Amino acid sequence: MKQNSFCTIQRSSRSLVRTKEFWQTENYKERDRYVVESYKAVKNTHPNKNMHYIREMIFSVDHTIGIDQLVKAAAEIRRFFIIDCFQISIDRKRGQAHLLFDFMNKETMTVVQINQSNFLNLQVLLIKTLGMPIPEEFKEQWSYFSLRSACQYDSEVFQNLLKECSHLKMSKYYYTIIKDLVDFADSRIGSITQRLHKIK
């Protein structure tokens, strides 16, 4: 289980509770059956019960966040982390979003592992995608977390930023300052990312 004060990811063995705000592509049994059949087709055996490939993500949301926004956030998570959300519910009494994910990588038939670095990146992605307030525990180092996350998703993010700035109407003086800032950030975050890849 991955957990901090903002987000929890835990094992699940059933569908989410159907609330007034609910979305799904299929229920738990249907997805479990699909995973088992996909696994058998590749591995010629059943998946181990200890693989725990279906997991629930829980985090706090306010009244401004609805199902449509969570579906979009889930799509972004799938794009970057290869985990597929098939059920979402919002518990308004507790102010919580519940997302049920299939963690099985269908190409390798292995369970996607979320280490501490990826868990942090996933939360940054959620906060940015949903436009949520920065949690207190992230505030002190938010700029670092945000830049590191952006760099890991797009290795050329800073150069792309510089290209965007070149289209704006600004003096050469300010453009030079931005260029120096981008070059500095690119070198610093790039070296950090390289160290992170070695750790993984």
C-alpha cells in the first residue's frame, strides 16, 4: 500500500460503492475475468493470487471536482503510468474520490510497480490535472516536484518552453533572461533525472 496525507493506493477485491456520482466501463468481476483471460493467453497459466493487480486510489476532493474531471485525470494517469481506471465514485459526505485501477501491464503481463518516486509524480499529475490546491506537505518543495515531474514526462520540456516564449512579444533583454533560466533549469533537472533513473 502507498499512502500519505493526500493519497492512498490499496489492494481491492470488489467493485466501488455505487454513489450518486459514479462512472465505470465495467465492474470488478468483469475486469478481473478480462485480466485472467489475457494473462492465460500469454502465460498459459492463471495469475498468482498474490499479484494484487486491481487496486483502489483514494484522495480528497472538494465540491468543484466532478466525475468528468476525474475521468480525464484517469486518462492522463493511464497515458503515463500504464494503469487503467475502470471505475470512479465520489463520496461527497467524506469529500473523497475513489478510483479503481487495473495495474496489469498487458504487454508484459506483469503488475506495474509504483515506487516512491512514481507515487510522487502521480500525485503531482493529479494535482495539476484537476487544478487542486497544493497539499501542505508538498508546498515547501512544490517547484522542485513540479519541474522534476514535467521533465520526466517530457525530456524537452524546457526547450519547448523556450520556443513558446520566442513567439511572445518581449524585449531581447527579457528573452535572454528567460533563455538563461531555461538553460539553467534544463541542466539542473536533467542531472537530477539521470540520478533518479539510476536509482530505479
